[in-house]
Amino acid sequence: MHMIERWATVATATGLIDDDGSTKPSIFSEMSALAADTGAANLGQGFPDEDGPLWIREAAVAAMLDSQNQYPPVRGVPALRQAIADHQRRHYGLSFDPNSEILVTAGATEALTAAILAFASAGDEVLTLEPFYDSHAAAIAMSGATHTTAPLRPTESGFRLDAATFRAAVSTRTKLILVNTPHNPTGTVLTREELSVIAEEAARVDAIVITDEVYEHLTFEGATHIPFATLPEMQSRTLTISSSGKTFSLTGWKIGWVCGPAPLIEAVLAIKQFLTFSGGAPLQPAVARALTEGDNDVRELRASLDERRVMLIEGLTKAGFDTVRPEGTYFVCADATPFLDGEVGDGGAFARWLPEHIGVACVPISAFCRPGSPAAHALRNWVRFTFVKDEATLRTACERLLQLTRA
Ligand code: PMP
Ligand code: GLN
């Protein structure tokens, strides 16, 4: 395929091309820019406005001053691979060989893209839940495979997977199933029953399962994150992906990892070594220490996020939104239907109107859906707010949102 055509395929699949052919920023960059221009409280792009623990940052500074500034090994520094192996065993009872079954990557994003490029190509189908995180769709488009989806639907008990619809979306061409739990943007933590349906289907069509577990430690209300690889007989077909960004509020460090059976890791490595080769030399030993000694910091982050989650849900409810309570991540999805009219006719228009008129930024759920899909239609009026912002910002946002009911 000609290069320009190939780019157009990716850009169209991800909605990243404008009518004049120029590259559009991602929805997250667009909403952050709009928030900055209008002075809005930015509950759009999901990044914390407080840095991760000082001792972890000091560990990175120490490594930098200790001459750890040249290319690290392509698989990642041994201390970090060992720390990841220990983390998987301690939290989930999963065992991985740090020499052959763990790869350190440039964030979860690189792990996801390299894994998708390694195992999917034209003629294959890659199945994700819908809504889905934006980079998943982009990587699938880059691979040339067809992106198929199964919806998560809003219910009294959160956005849930419908087993029959999911099974119907799986075909013999389904080479990869991408499972994101805790799920961005819905906040769903998939239950054992839901994961079992996915496991049965993966086994039936012999698909590889790629998981995106970057919010693994950010769960609330007693919800427990279940790594897909812990389901019976699933470890042998699963690539488990996570990252230090969310767990330690270090999203700009981009230290992620992928764990799985050696032959699958070998294939991901083949791609990864020509995407970035390696990176983050002084950051890797610091993340190794964070994973080993940082459980308390993670507990504190979870408790503080839980308070902010409750505050945002209350604020949104008071302002007149219907919300779905998230059990994980740092996002709340809300139905903006009560505030729509002829001019501001759907969630996308609402999200672009809100910063200037009310002083709050959010993200439309349509950005996480395929244009024209049943999920996109069902969620066309929905938007996502993040609560990973300081209390003052959240309070300001909640007060401003009250103007919606007064308007
Ligand atoms: N997956 C999901 C579901 C995310 O929300 C994010 C964003 N932060 C990522 C992957 C990207 O992770 P990283 O920054 O480690 O590349
Ligand atoms: N994961 C973040 C979110 O969902 C965004 C990261 C990005 O801007 N690429 O808001």
C-alpha cells in the first residue's frame, strides 16, 4: 500500500485526520489545549496534577548521577525485570522468568503497539471492548487488521459485558482479543464471570489475549482486579501489559512492561527493538524500587483517589448528570442528555462547548468508539470526567457545573 494511503487508513480509523488532510491532535491534547485557552478546570486528559512520591524521583536522580545514562539492555535492566516478576508473584501468584518472559517497554503504549504489530496483520480481526482506549484502535489500524468490538453497556451495576454479544463478535479470524481492565473510559473492573466468557472464546478460536492493566492498582468499593492470565489455562496465551505511570503518578516517565510466555515475548521483542530499542535508563532502577518498596504509596494514592471519586460523583449528580459509578481507573462517565439542545446536540458538541461556557473540560465518549457503531450511537451523549486532580480543582469544577442546572 502506498505510504500516504496507509497513513490515511490509520488516520481515518482513529479520527486523526481533518477535512483538509492535516493531522488532528488526539482528543486528550485537544481538550487540554481547550482547557488551557479558556482557563477551565481540566477534568479531560487523565494525568495527575501532583508528581509521584519524592523518594522514587530521588532514586531516579541518584541513578542519573551514578552514570546510568546510556542505553539499558533491550529487555530492560535486570533489577526492574526481577521487580516486575516479584510484583506479579506477590500480588497475583503469577510466575514469570525475568530473563525470557518479561520485557520493559516505553510505557504500556509501546508494549500494546508492539504486541499488536507482532500478531495481527491484514485479514485478521482484533477484538476489543467498546468504548476502547484510543491507542488500541491506532495500533490495530497500523497492523492492517480489522478492528471488531463488543460493547460494554451502562447498567445499574456499571458498564457490563453482555456474554452473548461478546461471543457473537468472535470469529475464526479473531487472532487477538484485547482486554482492558480496569477499563478506560468506563471504570469497569471486569468480573471473573465476564473474564471467563472471554477465556472460553479465546480458547475456542485459539486467539492470543493482550491485556491492558495499567489501572491494576486503582480499584474501589472492594472491587478486585483479576489479571486475565490468572484464569485457568490462560497464562500460556496471554500477554499481560502494565506500566508505572498510573500506579506511581509518573505518567511522563513512560516505563511500562509486558509479561508472557517466552515465544510470545520473543515476537514482541522483535518489533520493540526497532520501535525504541530501549530507554529510560535512570528511571528503570527507580521503578524497580517503587514496585518493591512502594506498596504504602499505592495504598495512599488509592485512598485519596477514592475520596476524590466520591466528591466528583456527588458533584456531577448534584449538577443533574446521570453517572455510572466506576469501580476502578480515575474516570467517571456521565450522560449529558439533560443539557443538550439543538445547538449543543451530542456529547462531542457538549465537551467542546463546556470549557468556554461553564469553565470545565471533559472528554466525549464518542472519542473511544468507532464512528457509526451501535456503542457510539448508544453513548453519543456521554462524556468522561477524570478525578485525578487536586481537591481544589475538583471543587471548582463541581461548583461551576451547578451553573448547568441554573442555565
Ligand atoms: N492504556 C490505557 C487504558 C490508558 O489509559 C493509558 C493512558 N494513560 C495507557 C494505556 C498508556 O500508558 P503509558 O502512559 O504507560 O504508555
Ligand atoms: N490515558 C490518558 C487518558 O485516558 C491520556 C493519555 C494521553 O494523552 N495519551 O486521559
